[in-house]
Amino acid sequence: MPFASEFFLGTDVPSDFDPDEYFDLPEFADPLAQLIKRGVSSIPDLCDHLDDQRATSIGVRTQWSLDERRNDRPDRNRVWLAAYLDVGNDYDARHGESHAELENVTHELDQHWVTVGDLCYVAIGQIVNRQLEVICYGGENCGSIMSPTLTPELADAVRLDWSNLTANDHRESLILDVLESRREYFDIMRTMGAVRRLCFYYPRAAERLLCTLLSRRVYNESAAMEFAFKKLVTHRTYGDRVRLFKGYVAQNGKTEAIGVVEIVSKNSSAFASRSSAPRHHFVLVFRYRLMAFHSITATKCTMIVRVFPSYSSNCCH
């Protein structure tokens, strides 16, 4: 299914999908894209139809013969022949943890045909920058189905999160997705998705945000990691660490020092496990407070430029 979170159907077109890797776009892809392009104004109607059980010709099933595996079968691009299928309980919520689990909904399935309600679920996820995917590949030709028509709790969760969304709420949610992301894969993908949607739905807000992000000084992540893991951790006392850190600041500047603060704050347990010093020593050694607009890794800066290449660190000057 070409509705994975890395694609944004508001701007992506069929030529963007590699035919050797992805399914052909079905006939409902264009109407779905039009709903996504409308943005927040589509969400009330999409929420109203989350329990619409009308089936499409796209689906997945586990009962099949070896002969059906041939590449020339008529429904090759519409039906996935899976080894195992179940109802999943993974929900990408609006607030809190990136992924929340719905209780007591998991069970095995023989097949599932994508419904109109499923497509509404996907469209909402595309608009609000959440991984609301119906058919999810789990490895070894196995998959999970996250369908609001199979799992009413899923439809309820989506409505609770998004049914009353305003344009201002939507814009602020996308901005927070950019500013509050961490280094895990799904958070980086969320950051990238938020930037793309901001540029499409709210270009002025995107311009202001990206100018701010790209004007920030960047620190050398490799150098900061090497200093923290190979030098700072080897000093046993609080005083030694303070002196070492002050020397690093004097030699490299405050921006590089902030990089060390960020790395240590995220890995304090790992640092404490390598030393006999108490864990809090690795926090108290620092005098600099991390703020949202003070630092950004070179890696993330490169990713933002890749998504929105017309902007550079000089765009605000």
C-alpha cells in the first residue's frame, strides 16, 4: 500500500512511487489526495465515516495457493498474499508517547479488505502527520491490520484526538512535531513529515520556522560524542569533570558545549554505568541549560534542507 508515513499524498504523485517496490496507485488515490489537500476542513467528514464498512478491491489474505504467487496474476497489485495476519493494537496518538497500545484488540485474521473507513483513517493521518496506517508489514511476510472498522476503539481514539481540530491547532501541532522530535527513527520521520505539511498547508509559518531552525548554530556531534564518552567519563570526581568541561568550552565554544550537554543528558545512565561516580554528577557538571532554539545537530539540519532545499542558513540575513 502506498500510504506509508514517508509519503504525503497532498504533493506526491504516481511517478514518485517506484513500480518495482510499491503497488500501483488504485483508482481511489486521486479522490483521497484531494481530501488530503483540503486539510483541516476534511477532518469532520472523515471522522464521521471512520466506521464506514464498504469494501474496496484492495486487501490482504492468508489463504492462497502457490500458483497464486505468480507475478502475472490479475490482482497482483491489489491483494497481498500474506503468511500471517492479525489485528494490531498500535495507535500513533496525538499527544504523549509516539505510539500507544489499545488494549484487548489483538487477534488473528484470515483476510481483510480495505474499507472506506480505513481510507478515512489514512487520510486523517496524512493531514495531521501521524502514522495512521491500515496494513502494516511486520516482517517474514506477516502483517497487522489497524482498521477503525474492525476496531471501534481505534475510531474512538482518532475522533477524540482530532475531530475538533482547528487550523490554528493543526499548525501548532505540526510546529511542535518539528521542535519536540528526538533522534529515534520514527521521531525523525515525524519531523520530516511535519515540515512537508507545514510547507503545503501553512507556507508562511513554515518559512518562519525553517528560517529560525536553519539560522541556529550547529555543533559537531562526533566531536561531542568522543569528548563525552572517551574523556569526560574517565574522570572520577565532580571537580575533575568541571575543569575538563570548562576547558572544552574555552577551546571549542558554547555551541559545542551544548552538544555535550545534550548527549550526556540523553545518556546519563550509560555514563554512570561506566564510572564509580554517582549518576547525578553527570548532570550537575553542566552550567548550560538546553533551550529549543539553541542547538541542532548537523544531521537534522541536513535533513531539513533536503526536504525544503530552497532555504539555507542565510535566508534570514
